[in-house]
Amino acid sequence: MPRSRQSEDQPYHLESSIGFLVYKAHQRAAAELRRALEPMGLTPPQFGVLALLYRHDRQRQATLCERGAIDPNTMVGIVDRLEAASLVARRRDPQDRRAYLVRITPKGRRTFENCIPLRNQAANRSWAMLSPVEQNQLRDLLRKVLRLPEQRAREQDRANG
């Protein structure tokens, strides 16, 4: 199947750019989630960190950065605010004193569970124009796009020995 590529001599139309469209869709979905979580006193990044810890508790802060695609300085602020609200606890890692382990507290678990219906409602509002099949197709395509750089990096590592 031939691939569609932007030729160097073709005019650029922002409104047709995949990157621009993905960015605008993200902005809209993030704003909807932000409004939904506001009554709970959480931001979307804070909710995301709670989601990571809810699924796999007691993670290194650096692992949360990788899994959540959040830079380390931003993660420090997120964890600081979650810790101040007693939603997470942070302790030095006994295996590596330079690292911190973060765990979700019982209050954090309850808060996260109370946010799930709000998050689901926000997602339904954000993606209502797509059928469930289209939502799955979009999810699969985005995962494919996000995997490509990782695959290229692994191939380059193998080639460099």
C-alpha cells in the first residue's frame, strides 16, 4: 500500500497537518478532563500519576516519569502536590538512596476510584462523534505511531552492537 508523504514542493496547510490535528484533539480532550476533575481538586497529570500507581503501586519516581511521559522536574511538582493532599506517600528507595519510591495511599485509592466515572464521562464527551470501532482504530493507530521511534531505536542499538 503506498504511503502518503508530504512532498517538499507541496504547499503546507496547517489544518491538514496530522500533528496539528492530533495536538488540537489532545487539547480538547485534556480541557474536558480538566473540567471533569476540577471538583475533585485534581489535574489530568495528577490523575494520570494516581492511575499509574493504582495499577502498579510502589514505583520509583523515575519509572513514573517514563510510564507517564512526564519530565522529571514536572513529576516532582505533581508528586509534591499529591503528597501534600495525602494521596501518595514518597520514601527513599532502600535499594538506591538517590531514588524515591512513590505509593498510593488509601485516600488516594478512594479519590482515584471516585474520579473514574468523571473521567469516563469526559472521555464520552470528547470522543462521542466516533463509534466504538472508530475509537479502537484511532487508539491502535496512535499506539502504532508511538511505537515506531522505540522500534527504530532498538534496531539502531542492535546495529551498533
